[in-house]
Amino acid sequence: MNNMPFNMSVGSVEVRTTNNRGFTPEEVAERCTDKLLHVSEQAPPVIRDQAVAYKQQMTGVIASYMKQAIQSDRTTVYNAIKDAGHLKLAEYIRNM
Amino acid sequence: MCTSFKVELLKGIHNFTAASNVFKLALYTNSASFNAATTAYTSGNEVNGTNYTAKGNAITTVTPTSSSTTAFVDANDVVFSNVTINGVRGALFYNEAASGDPTVAVLDFGSDKAASAGDFTVVMPTGDASNAIIRIA
């Protein structure tokens, strides 16, 4: 039986920021796939290229569904604001 | 990683599964001086700006797991929404629910970051045995 080495490590974080706006669905989708799938620089080129292509496809699909979710939420917000008697504001939000 | 955290793990002070443990991320300017000897949250040199609340935002951690011989804790990205903050150089990952707000780790952003009437997101690494935010190998 051998003694096992014991190492504790902290992962590297990144910071992403915006000015005068929020993040776009594409920006968030890219972070999402970065979180789900890490492609090693040391991976064999054929496998790495396939993984990168798959990741790009996933990013597109996720961004598309995020846009649907935003649009759907906007419908909910529109109706809530309209029901509160603020039709003009509701229309502004619907047209964003 | 803070040395005190290693000791506190052995004392059972931190539990990344229990809902009663509230882990948070506080942001600091480049005047802050943190290292492995940092033991607890401090308000000194914490950033100050529109919509930023002192003591920072909660970190949602994922139940610890393992892959091969490495145990790790994953965490969701931490978003500070619609903030105006400047000169943000790093962060303290700490446990607000434990007595004295003990630290887990010091995170250095590498350079000063800023957001103006926008979102400031600390992006956590991929949750695997090679990259996760906290790993024990």
C-alpha cells in the first residue's frame, strides 16, 4: 500500500462585462457551452475539431431557444403591464 | 486557496451540499491584499458602486462529486446585474453562514475589470476534475 498525494486546487475564473446593456443570447449561450464542454488544447486534432464543431452547433441551438424564452417572457411581461393599465409601456416592451 | 479553509474542511465547518451553508462572492479593488493567509470576509477595499451590495452575491454550488481520484465542487456563474463598478481586481469566495464569514478561496481576475450600467459576470470554470472551482486530487 502506498500513501497517496493530496492536492487541493482552485479553478481559474474569467470575468465578462457589458456596458449600457445586458448580455445577448449568443454571449450567454457561448458561456453555457464553455461550462458544459471543455475542449483540451492537448486533444488529438481530429477529436478536438469534432468537439469544437459540436460545441459551436450546441451554442447555436441554445441561443435559439434562449431567444424563444426571452420572447415568451416578454409576452408574459406585456400582458402583466397591460393588465395593470399601462398599455403604452406594454406596447413599447412588445416592440423591443 | 485559503489555508484556513483546509483546516475548516477537516473540522466540518463547510458543507457544499447543505442549503444552510450560504457561499458568497464579494468583489474587491486592486488595493485589497489577499493571499493564502486570508481567513475571513472583510469590508476593507470591497468595491462600491451602483447596485452592488456589500458582501456580494450568493454562489450556487453543485453537489460535490468525483471523477477518477479527484473530488470537486462546481459552481454556477455569479452575475452582478445592472451594476456600475470600476477597478474590480478580484473576489473572495466565503461562507456567510459559518461563524466569522470564513474564506474558501481568493480569486484574482488578473487585471482590473469594470461594468457601466451593465452586467458583471464571474464565469466559473467547467465543472470537471481538471478545471472545477475547487478540486481535491
